[in-house]
Amino acid sequence: MAPRDESTHMPSARRSAPALTTQITALFGLLVGALAVVLALIFGDLVRQESVKRSATELDVIASNAAKLLAEGLVERSREIEVLTRSQALWQDGLDSPAVVALLGRLRAVSPNSLWIGVADAQGVVRAATGDLLLGENVAARPWFSGGRQGLYVGDVHAAVLLEAKLPAPASGDPLRFLDFAAPIRRDGALLGVLCAHVSWDWARQAIARILPGNAGERQLEIFIFDRAGELLYAPGGRTTALRAAQQRLPTARRLDVDRDDAPAEIVAWQDGERYLTAAALLQPDASVAALGWHIVAREPLAQSLAPLRGAVEIAFGIGCLVALLACGAAWLGARRLGRDLRHVARAAEEVEARRAGATIPVLTSSREVLALSGSLHRMTQRLLAANEEMERQVRQRTADLEQANRALELMARNDPLTGVLNRRGLHAQGASLFALARRSGRPLSLLMLDADHFKVVNDLHGHAIGDAVLQFLANCLRARLRGTDVIARWGGEEFVVLLPDSSLAQAQQIAEELRQAIMAHQHGAWGRITVSIGVAESSLADAGLEDLVHRADEALYLAKDRGRNCVTVAGALA
């Protein structure tokens, strides 16, 4: 038998060796590449979810703050109308007296958005109005008149009917639209007439502009207002008419429940077909404005919310792909000696893919090839983890910035920037607690309502800068002469409110008199002498809340004004 010629089998063996190396290299390269892609995808998806969550939280805060700001503005204007109608001295000379006409003019001057303020008698005939608009016309058929006859009336947004041709168009470019605030004028229970203010809907645009963050334009962040039925009331950029014509309604999506205050922001497709991160909040409830049922909606393009992540995810993905290529080269060089090390590395890769704590690719030194491969995989893992840590740092930084912005918004919402004392909202927050404590403990709680006399004269003669200095002087006097436990707030304009815990009516009256004399005794070179009128009231079991105490002190203040100013009047003396 002839000997076997093994040389005829050598080409086949040589051809089979590269095939095995190629298969191992391809297999290992596929494993590493898949690992890099999976890690990049998992990393990108986790960061995407976190970014959307953070942006959604920010949108929720913006929508909620906008709803609170609009509600406060509505309540403030409705209460201004109500306070004026209750001033008996104002209407004692008739609905069209010179004092009434002058007051309407002043109100129009200090509130530019109040485009028309007028008084109609009980039959609906306009007796006094700013600019003499609609003077002598009968408005009995207007909803504000019928609503104002019954009580405080806040009318929803509507088009101008009688005044459209007589007033200039809004700066936003939208048609002229109004909000109505009306209240009855009564004397001894009899209806004398109705006081009404038509406030331009442009007021909402100005209010929303104050709540938006400084980078809202760059982020394309916008706020919309929809009515109770889901119809569009306001769109930024003068687009209200166009979007209403396009039938843009209140956006809805699965889990976007705008009837709940804690509704999360969601990704919603709007009328233009684009997807937006959307948050909604209801107008904050109040007896005078709750019937409006507005929905305040904040949105940001989804692509804009995710924009900061694109670069980091692409870098992480690119690093993973580059390391995968390097690993393939290392695997080709060490294919014949992979064996045990390959299984070792594969197990470590599975732990990394499972995101186990401390998991990483080990550096093996059994050969130069294995060292290069395991080292490349180790560096890839470290770079991905470093990229992940950097992204988490960015997320934490953005969260910290958001929290700082929220704290600044909260401080601005509770303190008066001019005088440094609490504003009306801050007073309500602390005053409610003091009122409840006084009610539970049976301790006295008194309130002073203080108003600078002839403050408009100071502004007219010396300018608003001196007027601001007078308000700061009054706030400093109150801080210097009151206790640390007393609560001081600027109620609005030149009015201040002081809450005196553990102070009876007699003690509060004495404190008020001391304050009045101290302020009157001060002679300043810029404005001379300033005096104040003070109304004093003490809480009683008949008070349902802090608002009743404020109301009685306010009535005492008006009586002090009627008695010639520069005096202290006690609410208990009202009869």
C-alpha cells in the first residue's frame, strides 16, 4: 500500500486555519459590537427618560405658576371693583358726580389694561365712563350688567361689541377682546347702579411674559390658555385667531388629565402635527374666578427637550463603535489563544450588560493579544461609564438650576421687591397660620390697615422715585417700631397691613397711634411730612377667616379717610 501523501492535504489545512480565525474574530467582533450598541442604547434611553422627566417637572412648575399668577390677577381686579362699590362716601353725590368721574380717570391711568371703566344706573344707562365712551347709552342687555346687578361678576373673554370701533387694536395683533369685572352699587339695600371695568385680554399676554424663563425663546417654550370647553383663548405671538381658525383645541393624550392639579406632563401631538412635551394646570380655584375654568397649558418641542442629549449619546455610541473595531483587530491577532480568556471576557461582558455594580471587563495578561483585547474592552467600559457619569452630572446640574430658579420664583412670589416686606400672597400664607393659631389658643389677634394720606400728591409733585422712597420709609418705620413676631406686608399701592399676634384691640389701637405719631413727626428733606390713616380690627369668633378680619380693618380705614385722614379708627366703633 503506497504511503499516504499528506502534502495533498496541506492546502486544505492552510485554507481551514484562516477560516477559523475569521470566524472567531467575526464572532468576537460581533459580541463586542453588540455590547457597545446595547450599552449605548440603554444609556441613551435612560438619559432620555430622565431628561424628559426633568423637563416635564419644569413645565409642570411653569404651568402651575402661570395659573396662580393669572388667578391672582383676576382676583385682585375683582376685589378692586368690589371695594370701590362699597365706598358709600364715593356715591353719595350721585353716580355721575365729579368725584366719580375723577376716580374713573385715575383708575384708567393706573391700570392701562382697563380700557373702559363705567357706571350704569339701575336701568342700565351709562352715567359716567372713562373718555365719555358709551355715555348715555343703555347697556341693560349686556351680560356684565345683568350679572353685576346680582353681585360680584367676572365675565369670561369675549369680543368687543360696543367699543371695538372706539378703541385702538391690541399690540399683539389679535382682535380686541375683553374680560368683564362688575359689581353692584347699593345704598341701604337699594340698587343704585353697576360699576364695570372692561380689561383688555392683552393683560394675559403681559402676565404670561413675566412668568416665562429667560431662555424661553431659545427653547421655543410657550404658554396657551383654553377655556372650560377646550376652546383656545390665548396663543403667543398673535396666533390666537389663526389657531382658532385651524380648530386647535385643548390637547389631550393618554394619562394627560388636565382636570387634576397633579397631572403629569406628557408628549402630545398638537394641531400642527408636531410632538410637544405638554403640561396643563387649571386656573387656581377662587370663589370669584372658579367658574371660568381656564386651562393653562405649557409646551416645549420634544426635539428641543432632548437637544442637550444628542451630542453626549452620539459620542458614547461613537466611542463604543471605535472600541469595538479595536477589539476586532485584537481578537484577530489572538484568535488561536482566546479559549479560556474568551469565556472569561464573555462572562464579564454579560455582567456589564446586566449593569451590575462594579462590573467591568478585566485586563488579562496571558498574552499580548489577550492583553490588547481585554484592555480595549476595559477602556471602552470605563469610557462609557465616564460618559454616563458626565451625563448624570449634567442632569444633576440642571435639576439644581431648576430648584434654584423655583426658590427664586417662590421668594419673588411672597415678597414685595420695593419695600422688602411680604406682599399680599405672603401675608395670606403667614396670616392664615396666625389666624388658626389664635383661634385654637384663644389668644387675641389684631390687624392694622395703614394707608399713606395724599400719596398721589407726592407722586404728582415729586415723581414716582420719591413716591417709592416714601413707601420704603414707611416700611422701615414699621420694622423699627414693631416686634419681631409681628407680620408686615404691603397690601398694594400705598397700603400696608400689620398682623399683631397676642395683641388685644386696645393694645393694637395704642400701637397704631404710636405709629401714626412717629410717622407724622418725621420731617424729610425730599417730601416733607407724611401722615397715615390706620384702621384697626381684632379677630372674633364670627370671623370665618383672615379675609373677614382684613375686611373689617379696611372698612375702619375708609372711615378714617372720611374723618379727615391722619387718624386711627377702630373697627369696633363702626355702627
